[in-house]
Amino acid sequence: MDKESLPLNLPEELREILKEFSFEVNNIGCSRAKVFKLFNDEKTLYLKINKSLSIFDLEKEKIILEWVSQKLEVPEVIYFGKENDIAFLLISEIEGKVSYITESDKEKRRNVKILAEGLKKIHSIPTATCPINNTPDKLLQLAKERIEKGDIDATQFDKRWSDKSPEELFEEVVKIKPSEYDPVFSHGDYCLPNILVEENVLSGFVDWSWGGINDRYFDFAAVMWSIGYNFGEEWVNYFLEDYGIENIDLKRLKFFQMLNEFFQQ
């Protein structure tokens, strides 16, 4: 972790909370916010800072964390506030190491099983009172708006569609849009750096800025790519087996893989 000064424009209440803490910049995980690790002799906290209008919305993350706090192993919200169009989210630490850190194939196999079981647990949570809706149609509209604003950089696309402009990729997405969805409670960014493991068991889930109601394949698209990237493609089938998927719908998976590209930057 890198040393860096905390921003000077922290809200007064937050500055008071943190006055006895030391800090480092935290670069572990998939968060697109700036993240600081804060610590003293008693505890460790994490402070996330981002623009209020960012698509990686810290207020939505705060809402989801509070809603799901009694259902899953997630950080506790200590403080949330805004000042000068900047949002600040202070959360507790979940002990453990990110799930891509392994020393053997045995540990990889164990962590793939943990990933599958963790996602099944997330997807099993009833959605009737879920406060955030990220349905695919809503995401398609947001993707279109981001393209029109010039917010999408095609050079950041995955190599699978690196030859396409944002407009061309969006056209492809619309062409293969499923006729119906399978809505569940979704993590929204279910990649290996966001799943923590402690003493060989799941210890928690972090980075919930896209949490809410979505199609379960949105999470499949993220975690299958992340397993392939971190462990190798040969490990993806173990995840499917552990989750209980006998036949993955490749066309549906491709739709969500491509849709996901519009929310990674």
C-alpha cells in the first residue's frame, strides 16, 4: 500500500472520527473509488471517496450495505456524508485475504467452491424489500446515456471486443438481449478481489456499489471472467459445478459480459 495524504476537505464529523487513525492508500480490490486503509491500536477501517455523481455510487453502496447487513457478511457502515459534490463512505474491516491469493491447486479448488457457495447465498436472498433496482433494461438505458455523453473509452474494452466502438458493441448487446430475465439479489461486481477468505472459509463480501436486483447472469459473467483471469479457464467449470449449473446459456452469458463493459470505467 502507498503512503498518501488524506484529502484536506473531509467533512468535520468524519475528520473528528479519524483524528486518531493512521492511514495508507489501499489498492486491493475492485473498487473504482479512492480507498484509504485507516488503523490504530484498536481497529482498522476503510474510507472510500468518490464523486457524488459517479456511476460507482457510494450512496447506493451505503444503502445496500445497511439493507443486507443482517443477511450477509459485509462491512458495517460507520459514516456516510457528502461535501462539495464528493461522497465519503467509512466502513469496518472484514478480516481475511482476497480469494485470488492461493499457494496451490488445492487452495484454488477450495476458493472456487467458496465463490460458488457465496454467490448462491447472495442469490437466495429475497428481493421484495431490496431498495436498489439494477435490472438489465435499466442498465441498457444507462449504457446508452453514457455512450451519448462520450463516457465510454473503447480502448478499455476486453480483448474479445476490442475491435468495436462503444456504439457497435451496444448494437451487438441489443441484438442478443434475452426475452426474459431471472431477477435475483445480485452483488453486481462478483470478482475474486471482492470476496474474502479467512482460515479456509468465506469471511465476507466487499465493494457493493452495483448491488441490487439484477439477473443472476450478471454475476456469472463477472465471476467466470475473474476465475479465468486469476486461476485459468480450466477452473471455470468447477465453479459451474459447485453452483449447480449443468448447462450454461452461452448466448445469455455473452449478453451480460458485453453489457458489463459499459460499467467498468
